[in-house]
Amino acid sequence: MSEFTMDLSEEQKEIREWLHGFSVDVIRPAAAEWDEREETPWPVIQEAAKLGIYSLDFYAQQYFAPNGLGIPMIMEELFWGDAGIALSIVGTGLAAVGVVANGTEEQIGTWIPQMYGDASEVKVAAFCSSEPDAGSDVGSMRTRAVYDEAKDEWVLNGTKTWATNGGIANVHVVVASVDPELGTKGHASFIVPPRTPGLSQGQKFQKHGIRASHTAEVVLEDVRVPGSCLLGGKDKLDERLARAREKAKKGGERVKNAAMATFEASRPAVGAMAVGTARAAYEVALDYAKTREQFGRPIIDNQGIAFQLADMRTQIDAARLLVWRASWMAASGQAFTAAEGSQSKLFASEVSKKVTAQAIQILGGNGYTREYPVERMHRDSAIYTIFEGTSEIQRLVIARTLAGVPIR
Ligand SMILES: Cc1cc2nc3c(=O)[nH]c(=O)nc-3n(C[C@H](O)[C@H](O)[C@H](O)COP(=O)(O)OP(=O)(O)OC[C@H]3O[C@@H](n4cnc5c(N)ncnc54)[C@H](O)[C@@H]3O)c2cc1C
């Protein structure tokens, strides 16, 4: 186990500086425009691709850093730039991780390149799990995948919602039920290749924040995919289903909610995004408080303002520490015995919402306008307490872990 450290390696420090420069020079100047347009910022993604920031390799290298701090450091810097644009850059990663976690070597080699495209023609991918009646309650998923043995094809039917990049993706990763009686244990993930008939985009959502990131429904009507598109392959699925059926027969042994448990490992990354947005708003508020004068002195000279800034900074630093602890634990193979991943996401996302609201207050009327970025940061930060498990679900996971009862 590597020792816990708060020192980034020399290479990580260089990457952080470089990403910070990208945020300052490319992301920040584009943020307001793409927020207003509510469209995917393709030119910015392309710029990221040219520099090597838009590729699985870049994230994979940092994912395997022994100190575990690479991914949180990347997320914090990109989301410091702008949350909507940063999500457009890292959103494909959610689908890519689904393939890497469940797919065979061949599937990884075939599909990951098609998810990202290349710098001359960038592509995006979507991970489609949530449904209109299955958000927090993943177990009530209705999308079905039925095997057509004669043709060695899977037939998918259902409606997915809230999919980041849904409908505009080159590759969709779709989670569907192959055996509804088994709940989440009967779920499997499928690749839907580019231009597959039957997959269409439903409603595109007009959102409160992260408006540069595309979010839409994905409708699946008799979508046929080859057997090779089942992630992990049929033999592995059949074995897994047989084990789950056996357990169910033995008296309904309660099994962990797989989705809740899986997300536990990815939650610190969302916490790091929240830290990035909170830090961005805090920095704007600090600068403003030092320069804005009322009653003949900078407003930071008032204890009411200075103490708010002190609390904001303290909470952001505490949030980062929880994120780094969970990331280090995951990297060094330690089990989350107190749902440390959920703790980090819960705390950081709530801090981000609070700190960005305080930033608006410190900027007064200016904070409430689109002339300054803090109102956008506040709108953006609301997503962190919702996606990848709401704050209530994080509390539920933490509480049940502490109580020693299954997470369901
Ligand atoms: C912008 C955006 C992007 C997204 N991207 C993706 C994506 O790429 N892929 C994907 O699959 N999904 C995605 N999601 C979906 C997201 O993960 C869900 O919105 C989230 O899981 C919550 O589900 P829900 O919206 O159905 O809310 P619900 O589950 O209906 O929850 C509503 C409220 O009830 C509370 N609640 C529910 N159950 C409990 C309980 N047991 N105890 C206490 N409170 C409870 C919740 O905390 C919440 O406050 C995205 C969502 C958004 C908004």
C-alpha cells in the first residue's frame, strides 16, 4: 500500500500546470458562449483532442498513479475552467469506463477508439442507464434485452433518459435487463454501434446548469445488435445469471445493489469536479472582495465578508481532502468500510452548492448577472448533488454501510 501523501508527483504537478493553462486559455473564454448556446462545444473538444486531453489513454495513465491523486487533480482543473465544457470533455469517459470494466480485450480495442474518434474528427459516447421510472432505483429498470439465438443478436427495447451525449454519441453503452426477476443482478451492458437502426434521440433537455453538456432521452425500438456487443460475452453472462439464480433459490440472500456499489469507486471523481467549481467561485469572490470598495474600504475589511471567505476556503480544502483520501484508498486497494467514496461526493457537492451561492452574495448585484461567472457556477454546481447518486442516496449508502446492512 502506498503511503498517503498530499504531494503530487513532479509529473502530476506539470500536468496540473498544463491543464490549468488549458482551462485559462481555452475553456474559460468559451464558457459563457456555450452556456448560452446550450450546445456541445465541438471546437473545444477538438482542441482538447489535439493536445491529448481527449483520449482514454490520458486518463488511464493517471488512473494508475499509485498515489491515486491523478484523476481528482485532472477533474478539479478542468471543472475549475467550466463545468459544462469540462463535462463535454470527460463525459465520454463514463461510457468508456463501462466498456473497460465489463468488456473483453477485443471489445475494448474495437470500441474505445470509436468512442473518441481523433483530433480531425472527434466523436463522443454515451452511457445510458437511467430511465424515467428508474433513477435512484436502478433495480426497477424496464429496458429489456432479449437474445435471438438463431441470429446471434440481442434485441433491445426501452427508453433511457438523462443520458449525457445521448443521441449525438457515435457509440452508446446501454444497460438493460436480461432477467427482470433478478433485479440489478439481471442487468447487462450492451454496445450500440454507430448508426444502428431503431436507436433515436428523444427529448433534448433544457437545463438549469452545465448547459454546454448535451443531455437527452434515448429511445430504443427493436434495436438489434450482434452477440459480440454484449459486454463481457455470453458465457460470462450465463455464468453470472446462473450464480444469481442459485442464490435467489437458496432463500433470497440479499445482494448488494451492484450499481450503488460500482458507483462508489467513481464518486470521488465527481467530488473533485465539485471542488473545481467551488474553488473557481471562491477565487472570483476573493478577488472581488479585495477590490470592491464600499464605505471607503474594500468589502473584505468587513468581518461579515472575510469570515464567509474563511469558511468557503476551509470547506473547499476539507472537501478536497475527503476526495483525495477516497481516491488514495481506491488506488491502494483498500475497501471503503465507511463508504468513503460516497462521503467525499456528498460533502464536496454540498460544499460546491453552498460556496457558489455565497460567491453570488459577495459580488452583490454583479453576482446576480451574467456579466460575472459566479451565477453560472452556482447553476452548474446543482448537478453535483444529483447525478451519480443524489445526496440522499449518498447518505443512504453511508448510513447502511455504517449499520452493516446491505445497500439496496
Ligand atoms: C444533467 C444530468 C446528466 C446525467 N447523466 C446521466 C448519464 O450520462 N447516464 C445515466 O444513466 N444517467 C444520467 N443522469 C441521471 C442521474 O444519475 C439521475 O438523475 C439520478 O440518479 C437521480 O435519479 P432521478 O432523477 O430519477 O431522481 P429520483 O430517483 O426520482 O429522486 C428524486 C428525489 O427523491 C430522492 N430519493 C429517491 N430515493 C430515495 C430514498 N430511498 N431515500 C431518500 N430520498 C430518496 C432523491 O434523492 C431525489 O431528491 C444524469 C442526470 C442529469 C440531471
